[in-house]
Amino acid sequence: MSLFSQIPDESTLKTARGAPLAERMRPHTLDDYVGQEHLLGPGKPLRVEIERDDAGSMILWGPPGVGKTTLAKIIAEVTQASFIEFSAVMGGIKEIKQVMVEAEKAAGFGSRTILFIDEIHRFNKAQQDAFLPYVERGTIRLIGATTENPSFEVIAALLSRCRVYRLNPLSEKELVQLLKRALADKERGLGKLNVTADDEVMEMIASYANGDARYAYNALETAAKLTSGGRITRETVQNALQQRVLLYDKQGEEHYNVISALHKSIRNSDADASLYWLGRMLKAGEDPMYVARRLVRIAVEDIGLAAPEALRMALAARDAMEFLGSPEGDLALAQAAVYLALAPKSNALYTAYGEITAEIEAHRAEPVPLHLRNAPTPLMEQFGYGKGYQYAHDVEGRVADMECMPDNLRGREFYHPTSEGREKLLAQRMDEVRRIRRAKQND
């Protein structure tokens, strides 16, 4: 059986039964390709090279679902080259050399070959070395795709013979464009289902997809199958994307009533009530380690940095219970419960982290600003990694005038310490940091 896998023609893809929506909607021309305008926009070097049939071996570096495989297949179609897909699971050096021999034979008959290696970072050094002679002789044009930094995952000899192109996550606008196209396409997409969705729903899917077209297509396809009445709603999308699982099996209402009473008594600084509800749970045969875990949660949720030693106390009680067992270890839990009840309270950290997670859920993950990235390789320096970084220890006050948030959160503040316990000192330090930064900005 040949190791060659010729790229299927468009009609085959259109009629492929059972193929996922993402595969059916794969574009076949540069004009239909969405995204990567910095590489494929009109007049951009890579587009010009492809249209002139002058594109050499390359590494496509980017996150999942941004069009690396699609771009490789388009290049093969535009340049009328044979397309071979090879992966690490197909075998080792022997199989690679077999593919290369077949490619050389094809070249002898005037046929050009593009060898596409998905997840090239999974190939070891010896496997990557095996491609080198054929890339150098021009027997093949190598297109490698990777989600990992090629500086670390691709051998230097192969990297020096390939152009590296960085593909970016798709924007929400680009994802919405793809989703609308899929919903309307009656031949390859979901058009025959006669399902509709307004812009708000499309934007919701795009936001959840976080720049990944494959994820967006999968979500849309699932939502379309769950739709009743022919219209995809926000609720339908939420059901399609539902990934939450119950943390515990249902054990009866009283179990949850009593643990709630313990938690709220500690939060309200009532030591006596805290001891009572703790005793009720342990006497009823509750798993003491469940109680210990809840005390640790209370220490971080309701006390936080107002008394950071509360977390150490709760963890020590858990260790004592594990070491002694019940009933001797019960006193360790009681000790921790009273300490937590009487400790100064603050939920500032809990609230701040909740806001952060809400932001992460609601918006796409912005890339790390270039000046905050390390640049241990020349390639990374070439892409601007580390440019403009200020080392805080070398500046006055140990605070640099440097933005550390991604662009969409620039200037946002989440943690607002209280005046309780040690958190009062943290509030003073945050004010001091802000004064130093404002002074440097005004210089």
C-alpha cells in the first residue's frame, strides 16, 4: 500500500458522508481562506509566492484551528503538486525514506511533491534529519505544522532551510464570518437544515472558540442539531458547550444544610456556632476529610490575605486528622474552625479571582504582550520577543512604568484589599506602587 495520500478533490470533500463540519467547510482557494491577513492579504509576500508558484519549504507555527493544514492543501492545489501527509504514528526512518524514494520517482516524471508534516514537533531528531537531503535537493517541498515554538522543537539544520510563518488565532469577526458561511452553505454546510442564528449567538460561539475555527464549527454543528424551532438561541449554544460536571454526588438536603451552616457561622465570626455545626457533622458520621477540605476552602475564600496564616492552620488540621484519625483528630478540626471564625475576614482575593475568571470566560484569550515574553533564540528576537521589557530591580522603587496586562485589560484593577488584618498593609503597598508608576508616567 502506498504511503502517498493524495489530496481529495473538492467534490469528494463536499459529498464526504459523516465528515465533520470543519472538514466539509475547508476552503480550496486563497480567496475563500479567512484570516492571516498579515501573510495572505493582497500583495503580502507569502501570497505572492504561492500565486507565483515560488513558495519553498516552510514551517507554519500557530495554535490549533487557525488554518495550518488548510493552507498547506491550498498551496498544493494552487501549485498543482502531489500532496503527501505524514505523521509520526505512521512509522520511523524506514517509512520516511520509502516516502522520499516515491517522491523522487515522481519528480523524475515531472511531478512535484509537497510533503505535509502535521505536528512536526512530535518527530525526533533522527526523523527530522531524514528529511534534510530531500529538502536540500528540492525533491520535496516540506510544509511542517506545529503548535509549539519551532526554535525548540525543530532541529536547527531543518529550521535553516525553511521559512517560519507565524499564524495568529482567528479574530471573533473572522470566526463569525466562517460560521455564517457554514450556516448558509447548503452543499457543504448546514444550509439544508434551515437553521438560523442572530449575530449575538454567532458572537457568543466565536467568543467561546478563542480563535479556534475547528472548535467554533463543532460548537455550531452541535447547536444546530440541538435546535428546535429552526433557530439557534443562546440557551442552545450553552447546552452545546456545556462542560460542567457535578463536584459531588447528591447525598441529601440535610448534608448540604449543615455544611452551609458551618461555613456561614465561621464567615460571621461566631466561634460557638461554628463548633456546634462542626460537632453535628462529625457525630452524624460525616467524612472528617470532607470537613477538613471545607475548612481549607473557607480559609482562602473568606479570610484570604487578611490572615494568610489561616490557610496554614487549616492545612495543619487536615494533616493532623489524617495522622490521628477520629476521634482524636476531631480536636484539630475544632481548633481550626474556631481560629478561622475569629480571624479577620476578607473576600477581596476571592472576589478578584472571580472577576478574573469571568473575564476569561467572556472574552478571547489575548496573546501575551511581546515585551513580557522571553527570547532565548534569535528567531524569537526576530519576532520581537522581549523588546521593551524593563527589569524592575534596575529601576527606582523596583516598579517599572510597564504595562503587564494584555491590551484588552489595560488599566483594569481586580484586587481591592480591605483594611482588615494584614491586608491593610497590602492596600498601603498597592497605593505606593500606583504612586510610583504615576510619577514615572508623568516624567
